[in-house]
Amino acid sequence: MPLKIIVVGAGLAGLGAAIALNRQGHDIEILEQSGFLNEVGAAIHMAPNATRILKDWGCNLENLQPVHCNKLRLWDHQGNLIRTPVVTKDAQEALGIYDEWLLTHRVDLHNTLRDMAAKEVNGKKPAIHLRSRVASVDPEAGVVTLEDGTKFTGDLIIGADGIHSRCVSSVIGGPTQKESTGQNCFRFLIPVSKMKSNPLTASLLEKMGSDAVDVFASEDRRLVVYPCRHGDLLNVAAIHPSGADSSARESSWLDSGNLDSLLETCSAFSPELREMCRLAEDLKLWSLASRSPPRTFIRGKLALIGDAAHPTLPHQGQGGAQSFEDGAALGALFTPECTKDDIPGRLELYNKVRYGRSVTVMMMSKVSDDRRGQMLDELRTYVPDAELPPDMFSYTWSSYPGREAQQLLQATQWLCEACNASFHRPEHYQRHIRTHTKEKPFACVEDSLARHHGTKHEHIVPNGSTHTNERRRVAQACKQCNLSKVRCDGQNPCQRCQRNGADCVYQSPQKRNVNSAATTHSSKPKRHRGTATSQNWEPSLTTDQQGDGRASAQLPDNFVLPPSPTIHTMTQLQPISPTVNARSVENAEAFGIGSHLTSQIPAATHESTSALFATDAMGFEGFLGVDIDANVLSNILEQTPPSNGDLNDLWLASAETEPSYFSLNTASRIPRPFPPLTPTAVAEIYRCSHSLETDEAMEPRRYHPTAINIDAQLSFPDMEGLSMEQVDEENFAHVNDVPATAVEEVHRVARIMERTPTFPPFTELRIPPLPVINSWVQLYFEHFHPVFPVLHKPSFCTPGTHWLLIFVVSAIGAQFSGLPHAQTCSRAMHELVRRQSVHLCENLNVHARELWLMRVFLLNLLGLRYSGERRALELAEVYQALPVTVARRSQILRSIVSLQKIFQLELPNTQKWQIWTLDEERRRTGYAIWLADTSFSTHFDLSSVVRDDEMQNTLPQAEELWEATTAQGWATFSTRTSRNKPLTLEHITSDRNWPAIWSKTGTLGKQAIIQLLLNAVSNHQRLSGSPSFDSSEVNEDLRRLLELTENEEALCSTELRVCATHRLMILYALMTNNIPKVSLLPTVLKIKGRHLSEFDLGKLADEWGAVSHQGRSAFFYAARVLETVRSHHCAHYCAPVFFFRAVLVIWLYSSLCTPQGHPTPATEAPSITLRSPDWGGLDAVEWISTGWGRIKLPGIGDIMTGRGRSRFLDESILGLRTLKYWGISRIYEQVLTRLQAA
């Protein structure tokens, strides 16, 4: 049955969508506010991605009166040709396309679309209602209300009402806000005959020809010139800064421009170009305003297209083309067989096809092509995994939205290779496939009906009883219902057969003959196998026979036999014999998936819910990426329909039980035939996931490589235009200025690598100028050095400092910069450092043992890991062992020189200082490498490379020694520390005298102490031979360190930023020590997605709230983690990670310990607000101990309600946005945003 579709707006987008949907046989009504009386607009590009769609719709392109565009040329403002970026024929051949690039008048295009819409297709054509101004749109009900009160109701609404869209307001839930780009555009037409009659412009016209788009550019403005109307008209767009000019209306084609203003705007251009402007006709002034795209193009029954969805400015000439792509995608998705029930799924596919690409084009169209890189950060706030297209022409011209939509639609269909029948639902495919394998076509082994299986058999409660349900069970379906695959009531005749006048026949069940004894009882009704396993089931009790093969005794009617253990639910699992697992794994490995399943899926029981969530199967990586779609897997491994339970259920259900273990049937089992394994199913095995569609992009380590020139940051933004005042604001003069030779060396090696490429070349190799590099080095020592003092500041940027070390320090400093495009430049710099460090090692292997190179590896690894780039994080994983390996080879993890002997040398203080500095550099580099390596475990749940017992070097010395700027200053401090006993990790672990050790070591040493305790908390590893740490002892040790840190803050004995960082690390360790052993994000997603049974949810709630005070302690310390990050300058790379995990802890506690699991605290319970400085005082202590109290967070209120959790997530998202220093916070922000929207 055709859908009733309402299209709001009859512009290019609306007419295009109406044409595409009308061709699919749907009933289309178009609501247009105008009367189609005004000729609006000027010329327009029709790139190949647009013309191919028009041809698919049956458009005669000659009706557009087009000019075929053969090239794009770039000229300077005096009319000198610079280059020809695009030659159409060459680009078409390179892309393998042969669709035309046309230049036409917008009015001609619109009239052509109107004529196409007026033609009947299969007896239908869209109905257009003119002068119908929309007042409101209800996307849920599918109702459009006009200003005169008329209402139109449809199955689907297409919002094509432009940038001032009412439909957008319905999607975002509020009014739209336009954003000025700071640019205006004069648009005008000139008859070519007029140009030819003027001597000045005639020569210009001859130079340009009539088959190209010509761009004349000065520093801040451009003239874009191209012909239309078969070459009789010349279209000109003069794009320029708006300045103080406020005369232009935003996004309007109708405002007349002033010729004098146009001439003044183009005063710097050549006389020929100024004369061309003087000939302008129909001059319009247009403000290039835009607005942010909505977070989704769909809501309810409403889909946005065109400028309503992605208002596109003219810099890429893709506005009309993107509108047509939207219509083509809708036409491909809403096929004639699409029903009302299919609409939500089809809209989701539309959003998936169009959102990322169209928003990318929209963002790239805000600026000229040479400045596209500036838009990447803004683009990623809407499309998290977006990358900068290397070339907008190839990116847009090679787009096939209709084909992509069809492929997605087909991917959601199930195709039978035996008869080519297709199915939109996997359960329909499952039923059908059994008609080929000659099996019983229904999935339920209890009573042969599949429809009620999910409601009747998947709600078994732990005591073995079932929930009440009014649907009565029937033992068998009649033949007619069986063939039709519909519900049968089991009567003879059944109601369906009576209603249809059909013969109702019940066939005898086709059962396998087990033995002669079983045959003698064939006339008696037999109990079929159940769907759950009783906790108290004994193998000796069987339905049909005992283990010796004889018939079983008749049991009383009121005796309930336990169901078979062949099929399981997650809450009633029985132990599986090793042979079962072995056989199942063997079967799985035949299809290439065994390694995933055996390593990722644990056996779960009621008694081990904690173990279930602590396993790798529920890990950060495993939950989001390794699950196999139950529908696909069940096709291959088991002949039962897929369940909606946990992946564990699916695996256990697919295991064939051994007859020797379960004595339900002593005869050997007859293997059942597998359904046809299609290539599509095989592809699905490796592609599909149980997680939500958006989960794939959530986790920072989820990286899907495409092309290197798209994934990698291979373009440096232009940093040349910055004023010295801007640069000097970030120059804190901590160290000597960067020498010019350092930047020259970077340039030199980069040019060598570009000439003899080992890596794909950079598209724009514009190394930042020396003042910018210098200011970023100073930013490093201003922000990052205090919390990670691995470099010796007094000797940095001296002649002995290697140029590549200076460059990587500058790359990290750029992450703290406020200069435009600094973060983008930082990513390109880290990529360049990675390449040049490898190049230096390959060509001069002697560098591989140098201390400076270890620190280059280390700092670049940190920059890659926390930059927020998924590819960079994967590279950091690949290079994880590199600094560790070099450190081992150079033995910097071991103590080589005795500190006591250095202090006792009879040498001048200057020489002793140099020797000590070199030794301390080695020591600090070793500990920094160990800290960075262990953070792979604590931050990303990966294995670390360095064992704790490998750290045999002594702890770093105090910061007062390390920061001493002269030998004399160092000597005065060294006399006080020379008597200190050198301490290693092994010493401090055995002594555990943390307060004494804390004051004797520096910042990195203190972080090493905290990391040791955090390793013990996380069960990461411990020193061989050292005593194991009890959780309560670790908790007490951490609290003592927290007290020491707070005392240091109060006395200002240590820099406050350093104290705040140490306090953050200690609070995080305390939080981690009190968390029930679960994987945070997977558990949050399972709760949010309602993937847990009530039993498992209750078990988790007990662990977090009622059974132990640890959940409340974790909540308390998580709140302190958030406060520390928000109220202090936390420049350490751990800050965004700890902040994110603290948010998850608070959300989990609030979700699990709500009234569903525990009674609400009485109103007389004290109201406790967790805020500094007292953090709730004694009431908070009482609440942690007993749970008595009503807990609140500042600015949030009651966190234990759904509204409080929602507000808390909003505040946390804003908090992550303030952490601008490390890009990984953007990914965590996206996770919370999707969690909030789920």
C-alpha cells in the first residue's frame, strides 16, 4: 500500500524528493508558501553527482539550457593565471565517471523540476499546494499545520523548507539560531553581448572563454565567474568580508545591492574586472549566513533534507547537488513495498547514509577550498570520526547515495539462495529456511509455536515457575497454519481454518526413532524439551527413558519434570562439560570465529555476576566490537531462532551436549543440516555487533582505517598570518629561545623524506614559523612540564639539545595553545615526528641508543595517544614497546651510577652538576617510560610491557635539585639530600613508609608511588617477592597520601598544579579500589540498553549499594575526582580519562541504587551535599557507612533520580568540553552525549 507523504517546501530539494518518491508509487502532497511568481536566484553548478541523479529521474538535461564546464581556473586579482586545479575530463577519467558538469540558471533548473513533477508516473503525480505557509509540524503524529489552521496528516513528512525551516525546530525541539560567517556576496548577471561590446571586458571575456569556472582571488575576497543559458549570460559572485556592512539580509536572494558598494568592494581588482562589475544587472546582496546542523536529520515521522538539514554555502558549489542526493537516498529507501511499520527503520538508514557526508560538505563549504582544514575540529563535534577530505571534487563527484542506500537496505534483508526469496526480518528467514532443510518450521521445542516463544518461555524465574500469561499453550499447529507460519489455537478444527473454510488437518509429529522401547510408547503423549535448566536438575531423571535404555516409569500428573538443559537462559545456566566446549569451539573455528568466542565469552552463573562483568567479554573493547550478531551466528551454529539474550546464552545454546553427560537420549544424535551459508552471512559474522549502532564509534580505540591521505593529518594549517602580538601572548620565556637551526633541520629532513618517500607525502608541508614553534615550547614548560618533569629545563634549548626533541616538545605545547588551528597543527607535527624519528633510526642507527631519542619516542607516544585521533591512538599501541625496548637496551631502568659517589666526587660543582644531571635525566626518563607504559593498563585496559620489578633504578630526586638553574644552587640543595638513602620501587614496597618516602622524591617519584598502589588496586601486577596488598590496607595507604597532599597544598610547599594532579591520581585510585569489579562503560551501556535481566540488575545493585559500603565510597571519591578536575588546572594527560570514568561511576551508582532496587531514604534522613571543603562532614561519613541520607551534588541536586542523572550528564559533557588540552576528552564527550541521547 503506498505511503502518504507530505513534502514541506517546493524548492530544489522538495521537488527533487517529491519526484524520487513519486516514482516509487507513493502519494505525494507538496506544501509551498510562495506562489511561484518570482524568478529567484542566479546560476548554479550541477556537478556530476547531481547530473547523474537528474538523469536517473528522467530529466532531459538540455532543458536546463546548460553550459558544459570543462575546467576550473584560479587567477590572481590582476587577472594573471595561477593554476588550473580541475580539468573535467581528467577528473572524470581518474574517478571512472562520465557524468556531466553543467552550469545552468537556477530558474531554469527549478522550472525543469516543476515540469518533471507535473508528469504522471504510473498514473500518479505530486499534488502541489501553493501559498501554504506552515505554522508548525508535529513529527510524532505526522501532522503539518498551516497558518490558516489547515492540517495535513501523512505517514511521512519531508522537511525541505530551507534555512528558515519550521521543520528543523520540530527536530531540535526549539528555535534555530543563524550564524554569520562574516562574509557577504554580491550576485549579478551580465549579458555576454554586453561584455563583448565593451573593449575592456571583451578582452577579459576572450581570455576566460565560455566553458569554465574562473576564480579571481585577492587576499580576502574573490570573484567567481561562469556562464549559463547556453553561454548567453555570465554569472558573477563577489564574495567579500562583511565588515561593518549590515545592509545584507541573511540568506536572502531578494535584496537588491548597491552598485557603488560593489565597485568599492572590488576596487583592488584589475581595471577589466572592475569594468565587468560596472556592467552588473539584477544586482543582489546576500549575507552568507548559516546555522549549525541538527544532531540528527530525523525525528518521528519527519526527515529533513536540503538546506533545512544542512544549509550549504557556495564555496564548494554543492548546495543543490546535496539536496538532490538527499532525495535520491529517500527514493532508494522508500520502495513501493515499504509499509508504515518500516518507516522508522528506513529513516534511520536515511540518516546513516546522508548525515556524515552532507554535514562534511556543509562544513567544508563554509570557507574557501584552501582553508578547509580549519573546519575539521568543528566538523568532528557533529561527525566524530570525520576526516578531512583530501580533495572536495573527488569526495563529492564520486558520491552515489542511492546505491549506498540500496546496499544498506539489502544488508538488512535476508536472502535465501535456494529460491532467491528475501525477508526483512531474521525470524521470517529462519522459518523459511527450514522448509528447505525439511525440519519442523517452528522454533519452539516446547509446543511448535514461535510467536509466543519470547513471551512464554523467556520469562522463567529462578524458582522454575513462569509468569502468568493468558495465551494458552498448544501442542501442535495444524497443517494449514504450519505452512502459513501463523499462530494456531490447537482446536480441531482451528478457528483460522473454520474462518477460511479450509480442511483442518493435524499431521503426526515427525520424530526420530530412538529405539524399539521408545516405539512402543509412541502412542502416549511425550513431554518436549523445555527452554531452561532447573537449578536442581539431576541427569538421572529423564522424560522418556533411563540411562539403561528401558522405558521410564509413569509419573504422577502433578510431578513437574525439569526441562532439558539443551537450551539455556542467562540466569539459569548449568555447567558445560569440557567436551561440549571443545566441540562447540571446533565448530566455531571452522567458520573463523572460534578465537573470538573462546577468548571473549565466559560461562555465567547466578553466583558469579561480578565475574561475568569483570571478564574480557564484557570489557571496554569486547563489548563494543567483538560481539557476533545472534541472528547470523544462529544460522551457522544452531537451528533455533536467535534469542535476545546475552551473547553467552547464544554460545551455550549452540553447543551440542554429549549423550554421556546428559542422559536424555542414549542414542547418538543425528546431525541436523545447516542452512545455506551465504556470502552476505559470512560478511555479517565479521561486521555485525550486538551493541547500539552508535557504539562502534564511541570507544577511543575503535579505529577503522580507510585511506592514509584521509585518516592521517597530512596537511599543516597555515600559521604564517598570525600577528606577533598573538604569538607573544603565549611566550612565557621559561627556556632559551628555539634556535633557527632546529626548524631548518626539520625542514631539511622533511624535504629529503618527501623526495624519497617511505611514507605517503604531506599534501601541505607548512612547518610553523620559528616564533610559533618557540611559543609552543614555552607553553610546554608552562603547563605540562610541572606535572611531568622529564626534561631538564635549565639545559633545554642549549646547543646540545637535539632539534627533533625541540620539535616534539613544541608539538605537545601546541595542545595547550589558543592560537587558531594549533591543535590541528599539533596532530600534523606528531605525525611528522613519528616519521622523522623512524627515518633517523633507519639511516643512522647510532641514534637508536641516544637518550634524546628515547624522550622523543616517549613524548610523541603521549601526544599520539591522547590527541583524540583514533588512528593516532592505534599508532601509539603499535609503538608501545618502542621506548621500552630502547630503554632496556640502554639500561636506563637500572641504576648505573651511585648517587653517593657523585656527591663525593672531588670535582668542581659545575662538573658534578653536569654528571648528576645526566644521571638524573636517565632516571627520570626511565620512570616516565614506566609511568606512560602502565597507563596503557590503567587508562585503556591493555597490557603493559614493563614489569614493576624491572624498575631497579632509584626514585627521582627532589624537584628543588632538578629545577636548580646553576651549579651553585644545585650544590646548596645537594648537601641536604646527599645523606638520603637511595630508594627503589622494591624498597618502598617492602617498607611501605609512604610519608617518609613522599618528602624525599620528586614529582615523578610521587606519581610512581601512586601508580604502584593503583596497580595493586587494579590487580595489574606486583613486584615479585613483595607482599600482596589487601584492599583495606591500600585504602588506608592512599588516604594517608591524600592527607599529605592536602597538607602540601595548605602550606604551599609544592606547586598547586602539581598537588592538584597528585590529589586527582590518589582520589582516582581510591575510587577504583572501592568499585565493585565491573567494567564501567560496558555495564553502563547494558543498563542503558536494558540488556540485563532483573536478576542480574538486582545483583549489581546489591554489590553497589546494599551489601557493602564500597559502592558509596566509590561514589564519594568519584565526586571528588570531578571537583578536582573542574576547580583546578589539570594539565596532566590522565585528567580526561579519570574525569570520564568518575562520571560513569556516579551514573552507575545512581542507576543501580534507585527505588527499583532499594527503598527510598525517608524524608527525615539528612540531605547531604558533597561539596568542598567539608564534603558533607559527618553526615557523609554516616551515609557511606550505613546508606542513611539523601545525597546531592552541587549544581545537580538529587542525583538519585532520572532527571538528576540527565542533568548530571549534561554538566559532565560541559565539563569535558572545558578540558581542551588533550583531544581525547572530545571522544569521551561524544560517549556521554550518545549515552544521554540513548
